[in-house]
Amino acid sequence: MSQPKEPIWITFLRHAVLLVFVALSVYPVLNVLSISLRPGNQLRSTDLAIIPDGWTFDSYVQLFTEQPFLQWLGNSLLVSLAVTALGVSLAAAGGYALSRFRFVGRSTSMLAILTTQMFPATMLLLPLYVMISHLQLVNTFLGLLIFYTATALPFCLWQMKGFYDTIPISLDEAARMDGCTRWQTFVRVSLPLATPGLVITALFSFMTAWSEYIVAAQVLQERQLFTLPLGLKSFQSSLSTEWGLYAAASILVSIPVVIVFMLLSRYLVSGLTIGGVKE
């Protein structure tokens, strides 16, 4: 039986509301773009025009020629990709173990992992800092990697466990009967079927490291080791802020994130829905 057709005024109202929210979301980004294009004598202008009069790319040129922006970009990519690779590897293996094996302390371990998500990550700042200080990893990328992985891993483990729970155990049993070892079953059967979960885990791990500031500010102390959030913060001082550089860097920092979302968008919907329901 076909559903009754929705009145046109309801459809119009729904689209109007959505367009309002889209405008509210997009305008701040356009405003930042406008500031990055303004000449130096118009940075404090209250003009609402997206493309300002006398617009220029001077802020972008200065960012690459007079500031170590490329070095900060390289540092952020190095840390973010390392956190992503380590987080996905540990979550893929750990989530499979929690889903498929029954061992002493399994329920307690899962409860402990879930409990860590009830507290803000900043609560771990002091104990983790003390730990990496004893390991002499302050002001190193390895120390930052430990920080980020420790805070992102609990969510990633639960995410991957949820995905493995949706994969019938009978597939693993069939693979074992065909002569596959436990490792071959994991790599050839479970991992390919959990691809949406791996994508979500990778995206979450990448974002954890890419845009984080507070932890990086405590661990990294030398300017040449700065990641992008620390680099952007360096444009702001107690007396003045280089708004042109700040805005230009903000636009450039967001581009890799937008590209990642576009490349992985087809996995996101299925990834966020399938993993949350156990069949």
C-alpha cells in the first residue's frame, strides 16, 4: 500500500529549515576565508562581503615563505598517520579478541574500557605526562603518539568489537574447516568484512591526532616540533594576533580533513549504523 503524499508546504518548510542550518554552518567558514584574503589594512574590518575589496593571497604566501608551515604540516601528518596505523592495528586485533574469544577477565576488561569513556580525556593528562616523563619521551613524537593512542584506543576497541559481533561466527568456522589457521581466518575473512569499521576507526584516530592542541602543548616544547594546532596558536600573542596568517592556516589545515571525509564518505553511513547493532 502506497504512502499518502506529503503536503508540499511541509516539504518546503523542511527544506527551508535545512537550508537555514546549512547557512549557519557554512558562513563562519566563508568568513574565515574572507579574512585570509583581506589586505593587511582591512583585517579588522566588519564588512560582511565574502570576497573583500583589494583581496590578496599575501597571507598564504607569507605562510609558506616566512613561517615554518610546511614543517608543521609534515609533523602533523607524521603523528596523525602513525596514530592511525597503530590505533587501527591494535583495535582490529583487540576488538576481534573481545568478540570471538571467551577468557578470564573479559567482561571486566570491557567494562573498564567502557568506563574510561565516561571521563574527559584531560583527566589522563597528568598521569600520562608523568609516565612519558619517566620514559624520557617529553618533547618527542613518540611521547605524543603514546598519548593519542591511549585516549583513542578505548573507543576504537568498542567500535571494532561491535563490527565483529555482526559477522556470523559460522564464517570463521567454515574457514577453519577449509584449513585456514586462526590468523588466516582473521585476515582473510573477518577483516575484509569489517572494512567499514576499520574506516571509522581510522578516521577517528586521524582526527584525534590532527586537531588536538592541549596534549600537544604539554608534550612538545620546541618550535620545530610543533604540529599544526600549535603552529596556529603561535600566531596569537598576549598583545596582538596575526589574523591573516591565522585564517589562512585554518583554511589550509581543514583541507586534508575534507579530502579524507570525501574519500571515505561511502563507508561512513554503513560504518556508523552496522557496528552499533548486534544481529
